[in-house]
Amino acid sequence: MAELLQALLQRPNFVVFVILFLWGIYIMAAHPNYVKKLIGLYIVQTSVIFFLVAFSAKDGATVPIVSAEMASLEAWAYANPLPHALTVTAIVVQIATLGVSLALVSAIYRKYGSLDEDEVLKKVE
Amino acid sequence: MSSQLPIFLFLVPFVTAVAMPILCAKRRSWCQRLTTGAVSVMVVLSVINLRVVLSEGSIEYAFGGWTAPVGIAWLVDPLAAIVILTMSVVALLSLIYGRLVVTSKLDKSVQYYTLILLFIAALVGVVFAADLFNVFVFLEMAALAGYALVSAGGGKALVYAFRYLLLGSFGATLYLLGVSYLYAATGTLNMADLGTRLPELMTSTAVVSGLVFVFLGLSIKMALVPLHGWLPGAYANAPEAVAPLLASTITKVALVAWVRIEYSLIAPGVEVSHVPVLVLLEYIGVLAAVIGAALALVQTEIKRMFAYGGISHIGLILVGVSLGNSTALAGGLFYLVNDAVMQAALFMIAGAVLHYHGARTLDDLKGVANRSPWLTGALVVVAISMVGLPPTGGFFGKWNIVLGALEAQHYLAVFAVLASTLLTLGYFLRLFACWFHQPVTIESERLEVAACLRVSLGAASVATIVLGLLSDSVVRVLLESLAS
């Protein structure tokens, strides 16, 4: 137990990620309101992006620009640009998803006059 | 020039999609022609591409000249070339068929055709991508276009599209999480590169949970039982004109992506804490194949029945690719190509029946056979292929899977193929019982079927037979590409 606690305390970023991730899933599953479901989805997506940023963080690293004059290359001195590129792309995908989903939610609201899943499903059937 | 073919296959639909709002803003009637034209060019390019790949071997396309693993690469092997050819032919047929059933509001809509082209372009990306993150981006691009296309049906479709969006985006997020686990553990995203680094890391929990998340994410996308909840509602309510395209492509490309990952990352016989991974996947496939077909048997709505049929086939293909020998793998992949064609044909029939006879459920179908001989013929051909009788493609796919299962001595897989075949026969008998039912009042007037339906449906049913006749050479090509 003490070992587990120690392991968790040594990885605060990971703990935050897990809490956010599960919290988002809970909101998605438990709330009948469509907009709240979207918020849950957004939290899940953001938690994964947080995870990507967190594991690629590096203390005291600098911008990864390599010039021809440099004789040797020490990888530890530079931040890894790839996870950040992934993060930006994932954020773009997330925004696109959010746009499409908000358009859908507003279309559902115009059609059925409600954002509550139970009410809408009742009207659909 | 031929080395640039893969990127042209992507750019043709993509550039057309982007240019469409400008070109067609004033002339709405051009949208349909322009889209059909772009997809026809794709069909021609993918035929050339297949020939080049078969004669000169796989193309590794490095973007900007940066070779993998530093740069982003596409890999065009015979499998990808065959799948792309199938997808573009199916897309062309769906577009031709779409002229019959498309509502005039959608037909005038630039957005609708732009979405179709974006969807097709994204499929090309998923199939060709050789690194995990590219697969994510293109899958999401296809999925976003897919959500919008489903919701274009309006009404009920909106609710089902939203459900699809929630589950689909959640799946994509799980996939991204899995990819970041794998990246954190290995420092690379390229599949071939990962394949060389993973075997010694299989004891690491990060790698194992990464693979689990990747599989979970993709199995939502490929509608693997029990994560298939979004599919039947979405396909049953999508606009008639795109249902064949969606049904035949999006779950299959997710499966193709998984096959690539499984094939390059998981060596046969790998065990994680004494659980053989491939056998576990095979059991999941067995469950999906049997449960999907059993659910299809109890449906009363035609489209939902076909959708569940597709879900059961995903399970069958997963069984085939997870048996760990090349016969079954080639059989599974061949079945995947067949399944794309069959699903397109089935949803065309379901849409045509709704269009001409207003039939949505099995009970509405009574007496259709008397009035639509053309539809009856196509349905019989596709049904033979779905059940899996020679000389159709469906038979040879299942045959190779069974042969591979016997070779591996996995009798459960043999049972799954046979059980799902029997259940498929069961639900087609139910369908035929209604279809050939003689109504009391006989309206013997024959229905004149529109030319575009004849072309699309005829070509799709002929394709299932042609695939059966060509099965030997296709399977041999697949086997050779897997061996190298």
C-alpha cells in the first residue's frame, strides 16, 4: 500500500491524467444532457493531450534546432519536438470534432426542442 | 511518375473536394458530375497503381524526401492497392446508385458532395499510412465526414449521428492514448520501426496497455461486438445515397488499419503474462461473428439486418487475420474485400426497395419478387455470396479461413465460420420468405428499374462473382505480399 502510494505521489502528472480521463468518461456516461456529454468527451480528449505533453516535458531543455556547424549533438539538451507536433494535430482534430458535434447538437435542439437524451429518444421512437 | 501515384490517389478527391465550393457555387448541378468524375479518375489511378505495385513491388512513399522513421511515410503494398481499388470502385458504384435515391435538397448541396470526397480521400490516407499517428488523423478525418454524412439524413439520423460521434470520438481518443503509450515506450511511430523494437518490450505494461488501448479504439471504429452499438442506427437512418458507401468502407478501413498494426507489431505466438495475444483476438472474433449473425436473425428492419450481417463479418475477418498462419490471413483479407462489395450491394438493394416499394421492414417486402425481377436477381447473387457458396467471392474467403483454422488446429474458429454461415443462411431465408411471398391481390405490373440502379447493382453483383473467379490469383498475390 505504502509502495503504491509512493509510486502515485512520484507521478502527479499521471494521476491527474487518470482522474481527468475517468471523470470525463463518467460525465459522458452519466449525464443525459447532450451538451454535458460533449463536455465529458472534451475532458477525455484534453486529458490525453495533457498526458502527451506531460510525458514529453524535459527540464532545462532548449529549442530543437540543429545547425550545420554543430559538431556533436547531445539529445538530452533538446526538447523532443514530435510529441508537441502530435499535440497540435490532436488539438486540431479535437476542435474539428467539437465543431461538428455542436452543429449536430443544435440541429437536434431545433428538431426536437430538447437537449435531454431521454426526452429526445422518447420523441424519436 | 509512377512513384507519385499514391499521393495522386489522395490528392484527386481531396483537391476536388476543396475546389468544389468555388467551382460549383453557381452551377449546383455540376457537383454530382464533378464528384463522379473525380472518383472515376481514382478508379483508373488505382488500377494503374495496382499494376505498378504488382510488377515492381511495394512503393514506399516518403513525404518531402524524408525517409522513415524520421519522416512521414506511406506504404503501398499489394494489400493496400487491392483495398484502395475496391474502395474506389465501391465509391463509384455508390455515386452512380446515388443518382436514383438522392433527395433533391442533397443533390443541390455543395457541402454534401464535398463531404463525400473528403471521406473518400481520408480512406486513402488510412489505408496507405505507415505510421500510427497518420492512421489516427485520417481515421478522424473519415469519421468526421462520416458523422456529417449520416446526419444529412435529418430527423432521427441526427440522434444516431450524435451517438456515433460520441462513441467514435471516444474510440479515437483511446487510440491516441494507446499511440502515446507506445511512443513513450519506444520513441517511434513508424509501424515497421515499432515492429523491430516491440518484441523485446512485450513485458512492459506501458506497451501492453498501449496495444490494448489501440485495439479498443479501433474496435469501436470497426464496430466489433460488443462495441457495435452505434452502427445499426447510424446506417439505417443515413441518407439512402451514402448508406452503401458508409457501410462498405469505414468499418473495413479501421479493420485494415488494425490488421497492419497487428501484423507488424504482434508476432505470432506472443504471450503476455501467459495469455497468447492472437488466440485472445481470435476468440473475440469468434464471439463477434456468432453474436452479430444471431442479432441479424432477430431484426425486423431490412437495413438493420444487413448492418448486423456486416458486424458479424468483421468478427469473421478478425478470426481469419488472428489465426497466425498465412492461409487464414490471406483468406481474411480476401473476405474483407468481398465484404466491402457485398455490403454496398445489400444497402443498394435495401435503398432501392425502400425507393420503389416503400418497404422498410421484412413484412413490407411481401410480393416484391413478382414486381422487381431485377432486384430479385441481384439479391439472390449477393445472398449466395453472403452465405458463402461457390462460385462467389464469399465462399473462397470463408474457405481459406477454414483451411487456415484446420492448419492451426483451432476448431473453435472452424465452428465460428460454420455457425455464422448457418445463421446467415437463417436470416436470408427469413428475408426470402417475405420477398417471395405471394400476395393475395396480384399486381403483375413489372417495375421499370432506372438505368443507374441497373448499372450500379449489376456491377456490384457481377463483382462478387468475378471476385470468386479471380479468388485464386488474388489470394496468391496476398500470400506473396505477406511472405515478403
